Amino acid sequence: MNTTRTALVTGITGQDGRHLAELLHAEGYAVHGLIRGQHNPRREAIARELPYVELIEGDLTDPTSIVRAVESTRPDEVYNLAAISHVGYSFKNPTLTADVTGKGVLNVLEAVRLTGLAETTKVYQASTSEMFGGLDYNRPGSGYNEESLFHPRSPYGVAKLYGHWIAKNYRESYGMFISCGILFNHEGEHRGVEFVTRKITHAVARIKLGLQETLELGDLWPKRDWGYAGDYVRGMWLMLQHGIADDFVLASGETHSIEEFLDLAFAEVGIEDWKPYVVQNPKFMRPAEVDILLGDPSKAERELGWRREVDFHGLVSRMVAHDLAEQAGLNGLEVPNAASVS
């Protein structure tokens, strides 16, 4: 009898999907990844870097394709990570964001229910700290926890809040094992360069190598609770190994501004004053910005035994080192001594 557990991961081409696939493979799972479009530009990279993942075509906005994916894999665990996940992009494409990030959750849950797996398949729903909004009136001093009030300030946050509540509704209405991870900002070497942290470390590496002169950013004052994605996907997995389906905040419990991220990133390549290299561009400033996000992970630490292993400085150092090596390799250059002044 085959006792190998099977997992279906949506959003397999994203940062979290790649980290999660590695973890699940190490735990002995048969891993299936949902990929959108027969000519998806990331298909080749996933097939090369994660050869143990069986790719299945599907689209969160196409309920029939999700039913087929669930029916063909009959997974023990489903991790719904797929989303239009860039906050700035969600302002430009709010309808698409609602369809994918919000209604897409409903399509996944319905697929599990309609295929008769509601009682046996565990589901992880990727919720987000952006649901809180960061406004003064609902900002607890010790950080947002699972009971904090929501006030999303972007189409992305609003769509994620729908996904969060429909997941809770299906958990309560149909007795499904659905856990929602309310994750604060988590970054790493697989983060897309459109996100501010990777945009910074990518540019820092190129500036160090003489391939780029400046970096354009929006507001520099927002503060975020940043952690390493590899630590956070381990928390996702722990939620589905837990005896009870529930909601859990994963966070570092500390905040840092974008300016602090710049301080550390440029210091990694020997540049102490980053201001001559950074240009603020209004086109990167959002109609509504979240001032500060701080999470309280005490419930996950207490009930799941979850702990982060990479601190803020370690996160920035890891990302800069990765981008230095990658950019040097792509351009036929030697990786410089990171401590030497540019």
C-alpha cells in the first residue's frame, strides 16, 4: 500500500511555492504544482530546478480546471498560494485581483468539496498581514494577532480578506480542515524583483558590479515586519500537521523601515551612504500606503512550536549575497569582496 502523502500547491512558480515544494519533497511528499498557461515562462525554470514536482495546468479563475486538478491528484493537502500578490499592481488591476486572489480561493475550496474530499483533504489558505491595514485605531502595541480588527487598504488586501473569510466559512459550514496563515512580509532569494526588498538587493548587486547607477523607489518610511520565506513555509506545513484547523499569525515581532533595509543592503557591499544611489519616483508611490505592520506570532510559537531562524540582518545579507553571485555569473564577472568599497 502506498503511504506517500500527496500535496497540491497552487502558486508553485512563486517564491513561497518554490520554498514549499523543497520542504514537502524533503518530507517525502509527492508534490503536484498548479501552473497557469501552456506557455508559462516560468515552466522551464520550475522543471529544471524542481524536477520532482509534477506540473498540472490550471487557472484559479477557471473552476473546472481546478476541479480536474484536485480530482486527478486527490491530494492529502492543498496549499493555496496563488494570487495577484503585488500590492501596487492590485491598484492598477483591481478586477483581476478580485477574481484571482479572492474568488480563486472559493474555486479551490469548492473543488475540494465537489470531488468528495471535504472530510479527508487538509487545506492551507495564504492570508496576509495586508488585511490589517496598519491604521492607528486598530494597531495593537504588541502587534497584530489572530483576533485583531481588519481594515485592508488596497485591492489586494480586500481580495485576500474575502479569501480569508470564505475559508473560515467553509471550515465552519462543511467541517473542512482549513487553516489560514496570516503571514507578515517574508522575503528571500526567490522573491520577484518587482517587490521592494528584492528590487533593492538586485540593484545593490548591480551597482556594486558597475552594471547600474541608481535605484528608483517610492516612499522610504513605511515599516514592515520582515522575515525569511523559508522559515514561513515551514509554518504553513506545521499548520496542516496540527490537530485542529485554525488561524495563525506568522511574523518576526519587530519592524524595520525601507531605509533600514537600504542601510544594511548597501553596507553589505561596502557602501555606507546609499543616498546618492537612490532616487524617489512618484510613480512608485501608492494611493493608500500602510504605515506600519507588526505581527504577534506568539500563538504559532506556542501551539505549533514554530520559530524563525533567520533574523532581519541575516535576511538582507542572504539576499544581497545571492544577487551578487547571480548578477556576476550572468555578466561573466567575478563576485567581488562584499566588504570592499565600490
